[in-house]
Amino acid sequence: MLRRVHRFGLRVYERLLERELSDGPTHVAVIQDGNRRYARTRGDEATAGHRAGAETTEAVLEWCADLGVEELTLYAFSTENFDRPAEEREEIFDLMAAKLETFADRPEVHEREVGVRAIGELDRLPERVREAIDYAEERTREYDQFTLNLAVAYGGRAELLSAARDVARAVEAGDIDPDDVDVGAVEERLYESPARAVDLIIRTGGDERTSNFLPWHANGNEAAVYFCSPYWPEFRRVDFLRAIRTYEHRRDSWRRSRAERAAALVRAFGDVELAEARRVLSRFRDHLPRGERERVETEPAEREPAD
């Protein structure tokens, strides 16, 4: 009876959360932490936790489709994971290869036009995993309605170091002038990158760190971050909705800060600075409190000299 009441209350709470959401993220990235700890709490081998986590991954793909998320990046296997026991690694690789091939053949993947991409040091992976990646990518190559990125054998610092070395070699060879080294020059030398900057990072399992994950695409975009305690196999739709709400609050706070800075400029300057401040303010004025908005809209006119 209590369990039934709990499930009913959870469904009601989910609906309330959904009603609160208005404009969610385009690109969500997930650090799927806690598979092994989940298995230990149940007295199972670590590989049982990875299998349970794979089921959560499939559920999250459904939630993304329901909420209009257009891109999902999953931290499937980091460069540090190569230090795990060989038996566990092989089990993960077996599971990864099987899931990739199965996923690429699912009818809904083709109905929804899901494009699968892998990013990372793929040459470090066993042949069976590389073949499964090639199969999934080839089967979904033409799709762009939804993008699923798998960060496999991935490490953010290694990615940035590799790009920096490529830029240095290009400068040394005379292929690029040092003054022409810009964001684009770095981005084209990263791993095959996500199509969009990251809006929201979710990490399960209780740790509050982003663990070398997508530093260029997330930190550079000031992505919102949502840390939660459930292990990945226990991650629920309500947790996902809470993460989306965190993103919306973070986005609204950022817009409000921009509006407040523009309002301060409007009050403090004139001429060129005033024109620029008004331009910024026009984009963000709706995020100011009404009284503040009315004050900064009337004060400049009073201060401007007559022609």
C-alpha cells in the first residue's frame, strides 16, 4: 500500500515539475557514475551494475525525446577507466559492443533519425568495440534529428593537449600564422566534436566534480551542472526533470545578471556606452524586476542633453 502511494506521489510530482519547465536545454551531457557501487550494495559483481546502468541509458534517451532535447553526450568510458581490472574492462567492452549493435538496429532509432557518434581515443579500444562503433555510425550516418554522442576512451585534458600540439605543429610548419590561432583553429583539431555547446551536465552517484569531461564544450559555455546522489542505475525521470529545472534556473540567473549589468551601464554612462548598454538591455530587460526596468528606461532620457 505504501509503495503504491509513493509511486502515485512521484507521478504527481513529475507532472508538477514538467509544468514548471518552459525552455529546456538543447544539449545534455551525462557522467554515469555509480554502477559499481550500486552493484556492491546489492551483493553483485560490478558488471551487473554496468548492465543495470545500460537500461537507465535507454530510458534517458526516451526522456530526451519527450522533452525536446536534441543532443545527448554520455561519458561511457574514460581514459582513466583503462586502469580498472582487466576482467571488468572486458565485460564493459562486451556490453558496449552488444548494446551499440542492438541500438543501431532498433526501429525507433530510425524512425526518430538518431545519429550515433563516438568521440575519444578510439584506437585504444578493442577491435570488437571499434567495429560496433563503425556499425552504429554507418547505420545512422544520415540522421540529424537527434544526436547521441558516446565519449569512449575519452579524457578532456588529453583532448585539449592533442589539439594544442596539432596547432603548434601547424605553426611550426608554416601552415598557420600564430596571429591566426583562434577558437576555430582549436576546435577543428579536437576529437570529432559534439554538434552543439553543452548546456547541462548531469552527474549521478553523489560526487560533485565534472571529472575531465568536455572542458572545451561545457566550461567554455558556462554549462549548468546538476549533481545528484542516486547511482546511475537508480536515476529516475524525476531526477532528470530536476536537472532540467536547474538548467532553467541557471539560464534565467545568467540573463538577469546581464540585464542588471546593462542597467548599471545605462545609469552610469552616455553617448556610445549608453547606446551599447541600451542594446544589451533591450535583449534582457524582461528579466529585471518591474520597478528597476521602468527606472532605467526613463532615467537615460531625463539625463540626455537636448539637441
